[in-house]
Amino acid sequence: MDLSQDQAAFDHDSTPRRRRRGLIALLLVFSLATVGAGVFSLAIFTDSNAVDGTWTAGTIDIEADADGSATFSVSGLMPGDTGEQTITVDNAGTAQLRYALTTSATNGDGKDLQGQLDLTVREGACPSTGTELFAGKVGAAAFGDPAQGADTGDRVLAAATSEDLCFAWSLDIATGNAFQGATTTATFTFDAEQTANNPATP
């Protein structure tokens, strides 16, 4: 056989083997590269830390004589009689508030005794000569405005503070016989709202 033919045959037979070896070597390189990348990705120092954020809403809590001592209970009224009662208004909340007073009165017997009763509300405990907040008929007692926002006459109380108000009443001396035995009930309502981020209404 011709040597050139032998060489050609050898080359022909060895080509697939060389290709296979080349593919194996290439796969081995890729495998090592993959393993190396995995090793490098794990071989680092790490750390983490978490910080909590907590938000708690404040409270607006107004109380007018929570112990019930301010309840008006007057009997045996005669024309010209007078009386007074101290009401303590407390801000039991955690934020400054402003408050207003409104009143509603009922006359179940239809005699309208509340229209004969005069009421004055002043700053300070009774007897008081403090600033007058209201003067008029008991059923119309009011100061400030319960509508949202700062209004003329609103009272402001810091958190965990209180103030005294003196409610002084009198039955008109000109009250006639038609009101004998009459009864009226007045409900004084203190409405409060936050002052923070709550300015006067434009």
C-alpha cells in the first residue's frame, strides 16, 4: 500500500477522535467555569440589618366632669331663684384640641320653662368673674362652632390639661303661674377636634 494512502487513512480515522477530544475539552472548560462562578459567588462576606417603623395615631378625647358631678338637678324653683355649677372640661387625649359648646333643651310638658331660665357661662370655677363666654336663655347656650376648623369663640386645651367653667342660672322673677310644676332638661354638648393641621376654614 502506498504510504500516502496510509497517511490519508490515518488522518481520516483520527479526525473524529480529535473532534471528540476537542468537544470533551470544551465541555470540561465550560464545566470548570460554571463551578468556578458558583464558588466565587459563595465566597463573599455578607450582612443585613432591618429597622422597624411604628406609627401610632394620637387621640382627641374631651370629657366634661367624667365623675358626673356636673349634672344639673334643681327642684322647687321659685321665680327669682339663682344657682351655679362648676363644670370641669378635660382634654384626656394625647394632642391639643379646640372645642365648642352647643345646647339643646326639651320641654316635655309643653310649658317652655327653658325660655324663662337665664344662663351665664364664664371662665373659671364658680363663683366666677372670669371672661363671659355666653349670656342668654339656657336652651341657647353656646360658644365657638363645632364645624371643622378654627372659629371665633372656640376654646383650646393642650393635651392632658383641663379648665373650669362656671354655669350660673336664674329663673326670671316675672315667671308666672303658668310655669308652676314645669320641667325642662338642657343638654350641654362639648364638641372637640384636633388643632394640628386643622386651621381656620377659608
